[in-house]
Amino acid sequence: MTIFVLRHAKAGSRHDWDGGDDERPLSRNGWRQAEALATRLASEAVSGLWSSPSVRCVQTVEPIGRALDLEIHIEPRLAEGTDVEGSLALLAEVPDGAVLCSHGDVIPELLDGLARRGTRIVGEPDWRKGSLWILDTPGDDGTVATARAEPPPV
């Protein structure tokens, strides 16, 4: 079984954005990354999409949803600033082929939590916007055997 974890694509600058941070959208480059991620995941057996409520996360998975005719499930446990135990629990709940989109604070904590539980991190970690983590989950109990990162699309 495989679960995919995405860091949202590039968004506009927090400093230059006047609205609430949860409403900050993807930049032009971010939309290009989101389209490239949809192309990358189109050949995978993606079963569903789960996203942080933040607009930039939802927009990151929208092209995947359009390409594969999947709806996006808004998941507060993937929101910026949430407790790692929630995202770890979510891994045990989603089906094989799930795509989860979250933030630069949540994903490193999630991977640290997995490593503490015995997951082997393969290769160098990549936390950049648009990076993709591939989690190998051999059973239905939420355990993750290996995790490896793919760099973000340009």
C-alpha cells in the first residue's frame, strides 16, 4: 500500500498578502507545480484526496481531483499548527492510494513521528513547497515501513 503526502505548492508571500493566511492562494509558479504534481500522480492508483483547509493546499490538489475525477476531503488534522498525533492517526484511516496535502510545519513533524515509530526514511528529506513524500504502508494498521521524498516540480 502507498500513501502520498504533498507539501502545498508555492503560494504568494505571507508578507505581501492582506487577507487571512488560510486564504492565501497559490502563485503562478504554484499553479504550475500543482499541474505537474497532477501529471506525476495520474499514473498512480490514487484513491482519494485529503487537504488542509488552507486555500493553498486545496488548490494544490485541485488539478489532481480534476484529472482523476476525485473530490477533495477537507481535513483539519492537516492544518498548519496542528498536533502531530492527529496527522499520524489520519494515516491509519485513509485508504491505499490516498493523497494528503499539508504544510511545512506538519510534514516534518509527521515524518519525525513516523521515524520514532520505526519508519525508515530513505534518502534525503525534502521539505520544499511542492515536494512529494511516498509512504510504503505494508499493512492495514497504519504502520509505515519506508518513506522517501521526491523533489518538487520546477
